[in-house]
Amino acid sequence: MSPPRVLILSEIPTPYRLPLYERLAARPDLDVQIVFCAAAEPDRPWQLDEQLARVPHRVLPGIAPRIRTRTNTFVYEINPSVVRILARGRWDALVIGGYAVFAEQAAIAYARLRRIPYLLHSESHLGKPRAALLRAAKRAVLPHVVGGATAGLAVGSAAARYLAAYGIPPERIRIVPNTIDVAGFSARAEAARGQDGRVRHERGLPDGYVLFAGRLVEAKGVPELIQARRLLGRQAPALVVAGEGPLAAELEGEPGVHMLGFQDENRLIELYALADATVVPSRVEPWGVVVNEALACGSPVIASDAVGAVEDLIVDGVNGRVFPAGVASALADALAAPLPSGDPSRGRIQSWTYEYAEEQFLEALRLVMPGRLPT
């Protein structure tokens, strides 16, 4: 019997999914085809050429109208050629990374029409603030879209509850996490700590600091971070900022703030390794891979409860602090409190690996294609 043919459809390549796709594509018991709707999106300055070269894939041609809001840019990719790929593929299962753009919507419709099992890979969670009209629309539509899936792949516990709320039975949901090379990050961070003095001197880093790594936009909680430091006054810790965005100018004028701009992975690992803590104050954050990265590097994390990764990876007071999103005074209290240990063994990060993600992915496929994959 030939290996089952599985189409993985995702909006864009991301650094935290590509290693999983590489592992799956290398398996002899699967015939995996990986398709992206676009090569990149705005505000995602990832350099992925080396990773992409290791993953068999195709990027669909198409157009990508953009809808800009005050806090974000939504891109609606339109890729008509996905219809031909769906019709000619003789797929045994589809793994679809959402339902927000044309190709995903076409794939869901095709799977339902042809009675092909489809699995939704979701980051969404119920804690994200949404307008009343949007919530009503989701309640009307998503039970048919999400509930029609044969199984769900959730990036964490909050995403699993989201899929269950819209109709996928909990026993048919598996956690396939957004993650990183945990062992690799840990080893490189340990090497950076071994050269503490040199790294601080070359990078111009203060003796102690809190790190913010991400886009400088309102959704990432930058206004609350500025306000929290103002509330602390002279007691505010030095802040190192690795990122770019429209709020950069507001941060540049703040005392004790060191602006580094966008940093590649190697430089980020050095920053995590030497930081007293990493702060993730997002107002909206479906997951937040920065949490994985910081914890793997031995940095405790101060994060808002809007960050999807918090529930699975942060134990309040053990390897980080959790505060209510959007509340600057609570963030100030968390910054001023004694910091917990950054020991990667304290918490779940050591088991939140690509090996675990691959096992869970295969388990979900076995649910929808019984007998087609070895156990």
C-alpha cells in the first residue's frame, strides 16, 4: 500500500513550523505536500531561505489585498490555482492552517464536498478580545467550518478549548505546538553566558536589563510597557528593545531604554541569555514564540494573560510572572517583584519540542486515517 497523501496548506512559511514540516516530509510512511499561500507577509522580517531550502514546498501565485488597521495589517491572499492542486492531488487528508483566506476556504469546501478528512491547525483562543458583531458572526459560522473538521491540531491548551468550543470533540484534538529547537537554543544561550563580559561590551548592554523582543506596535503592549516604567520611575529596570515598528520613536525618548532594532536569531539568543527577564506585555497574542525562546535560554518571562503560551509554558512565580493584559500598574508590579528562576528545567519548555509536535501530528492523522500509519 502506498503512503497516504497529505496536503499541508498554510498561509506563509514561519520559522517555528518549518522544522516540523521538514521532519514530516522526510518520513517514508507519508507522502506530504506543503503549500504556502504567500512567501511572506508585512511586519514579518524573517530570513528563512536556509530553512525553506530543506522543506519541499511550493508557493502559490496570486494576489494579496491588504486591509490596514490602527494596530495591524490583514492580508487576504487569493490563490485560484489551489483549486487545481486540490482536484488533481488524490489526497487522503488535508491539514489546513485556518479559514481566513481564499485557499483555506476553498480547501475546506473541497474536503466537505469530496468527503476527504480535514484537520484544522489553529492558534486562535477564546481570550482574544473581539467586537460583538464579530463574536456573533463566529457563533453563526464557525460551528459549521470548525465543527466539520475531522480533527483539530491546536498550538496549545487555549487553542484546544477554542476548537472544542466550535464543535471538534476534545478527544479528536491534539496539541501540535508552536515551538523551537529547545536544546539548540539552550546550548547556544549557555555559550553566550560563558562570554558574558565580551558580549555585553560588544553590544553595549547594561549590567542588568529586561528584554523586549518583537514588533513595536500597540497590540504587543508597548504603551503599557512605557507606562509601567514611568510608574516605577527610578526603580524601573533598564530595558533593551530588539525590534522595529511605528512606536519606536516613543520608546527612544524614554530613560534607560536601549534600542537595538531587528535582531537575528543568534543575536537574540545572546540577549535572552544575559537578560534578567524577558517581558511579553501583549494585548493580543495567539501564541508568542518569544516565550519559548526566552525560557529555553534560561530567561524568566513576565507576560500578560493574553499571551497564548502562558497557560502551557509559564508557572507564575516559578519561571515567570503573569499579569492582566492592558493593566500598566500590574505590569509595573511584576517588573518590581523579585524575579523567579530562569532555570529551563522549571516548567514545561524542555518537553515542548519538535519531537513532541511530530508525535502529536501523527496521532491526529491516525485518528482520521485509521490503519494507514504504523503506530
